[in-house]
Amino acid sequence: MKRAPVLLVLLAATGVGLSADWPMWGGTPSRNMVSSITGLPTTWDIKTGKNVKWVAELGSQSYGNPVVGGGVVMIGTNNEALRDPKQPGDRGVLMAFREATGEFMWQATFEKLASGRANDWPFQGIASSPLIVGEVAYFTSNRGQIVAVDLQGFHDNENDGPVKDEKLTGKNDPDIIWIFDMIEEVGTFPHNLANCSPVADGDLLYCSTGNGQDESHVNIPSPKAPSI
């Protein structure tokens, strides 16, 4: 059964040339959710297009918040709005759109963990808000991985970073730079879903592992695994 889609709506500011990046969850490392931009609309209507710059269809669920940087809007969702028939089924999905036009650029999809809902709850998609630093975006996949991707995907006609063996390298596919699997590398047991929105300080990247209880809500399968 296909569930009703979630819509990503970009509002049109009333002032001329108003724009600002929102490159992480909360906008800044303070996570204060405050923007200095003024002149933003207080009402909008998707049907009539009033104060709406563009609209994009996502999956049936989406968490976190959209992030904006380098002319790209990124947001996590699930695979219910199937954009690529070669990648069917329940997956975590990160979508990227051009900020100026809403043009779909690329998506990264991740199959669900075989361990099931204890570690990767069905239809939740990717709940991490990416962190954009320069031309790279960092996020946590539903599989408990920290993933670094090229903001432009393969639209720059380059395969960046140490990962060169991506199976899909079309214009709508992600250019993976590197992946750190927290389950394999440090033995984490994410409770229901790994969902941290990373933050950076200098050349260090910080991310919560989501390590926690099993479905009994009593046992901790991996008590010595790190929390951060």
C-alpha cells in the first residue's frame, strides 16, 4: 500500500535577493532554530502557489529538517515516492534538489537492515538532517552509517573521494566520498533507528551512535559500544 506523500515546500521571501544557508539541523551548532532573515511570508498556499517558490514530492514520512547550502536543498525521507525503479522496496532515502528551481538532482538510497525493526524501523527512511560543509554533506543512514557525499553528486562529472566503486553513477545517483559503518566498526546497536544529525568542529565530525536497548527496553546488547 502506497501511503500519502510528504511535500517539501520552499517559500518565497518577500524581499529581493533574500537568501541564507541553513547547513545543519537547527541552522547553527547551537541548534537554536533561529534565523536572522526578515521579510519571510507568514501564510502560503500550495494549491494557488501563493508565496511558494517550488514544491517537491517526498516519500510518505520525513523527519529532521531540510538543510540548505551551496545552492542545494537536502532532506531525508523514505522510498514511498519511488523515483528509481531499479531501487524498489522500503529504503532510507536522502534527496537533493536545486535551491533555485526545485530541480531534483540526486538521491542516495539504503536498504533496510536485516535485523529488522529493532535497529531499523520500517518506513522511517533517513531521519538524520545532513550537515553541509563546503561541497560535502555528512549524514547518518538508517543502517547506522556515517556517510559523506559530494553535494553536487555526479553533476560535476567527477567521482570524488576514496570510494570509487559506486554501483550507480548516473546523474541522479550519489557520489559517495566515504562511509563509516558504526555497527561494524564500533559494535553499536541502534535502538529502532540511527538518526543523529552530525555537527563539526574544525576537522572533527561528531555523531551520536544511537546505541541503546533491544525491543525488551531492558537489555543493552552492546553496553560497551560508544554513545558518541
